[in-house]
Amino acid sequence: MAVSAEFLEFLSEQLEGFGPVDVKRMFGGAGIFREGLMFGLIADEVLFLKVDDTTRADFENEQSGPFMYEKNGKAMEMSYWRLPERLYDEPEEFTEWARKAFSVALQADSKKPARQRKHSAK
């Protein structure tokens, strides 16, 4: 799940139109955070964005799939789906997909008990 410094720099440039983000290396990959919420996952030079029922169809329509990992011999699916390749060449649309992923992260966070939330309403 290695992630190169060059790919992280490329993604940071792509996300400039979205606003400030933090990239934190974790588990051999990296997470993309905004305001303390993770909305993106990077593994093996691939970006996955947070999805829910409101955005999953967008990814399915692009023939994208979820981030999968193995746990105790079972395939596990996360709520992060692969960013369609074509969006790397479409900065405005890339930014819109990032905004939607952050919105999904905000929504998921708001459903947690107050003491477990990572984001506070401003």
C-alpha cells in the first residue's frame, strides 16, 4: 500500500481548489483530512473517496469500486471508493467529487454521539 511523495504532491495540487487539507501517512497508505475529518484514502497510488447511499451511484456509474482489505481471511469493504481515473484530468470535477466526499464525512460524523464527533459545527 505504498504511497510516493510525488503522488501525494500531485493530489495536494489537485485539491488546491477544494481548500486546505492534511495528508497523514497511515497503515502504509495515507488519509486525506479536512477539519479533522477523513474523506479520502490513498493506497498504492490510488485515491479513494468516502461514499454513502447519496453518492455511491456516481461511483458505480463510472465502473468504480470500493477499497477492500482482508481481515481474518475475509474480504472487507470500506466506505471509500476509487476515484475515476478521468477525474485526474478534470480539476473542477475532481474538486466537486472531493466536496461531496467531505460532505459525506460530515454527515457520518454528525450521526455519532457528541463526545465521539471529530468536527464541531462552526
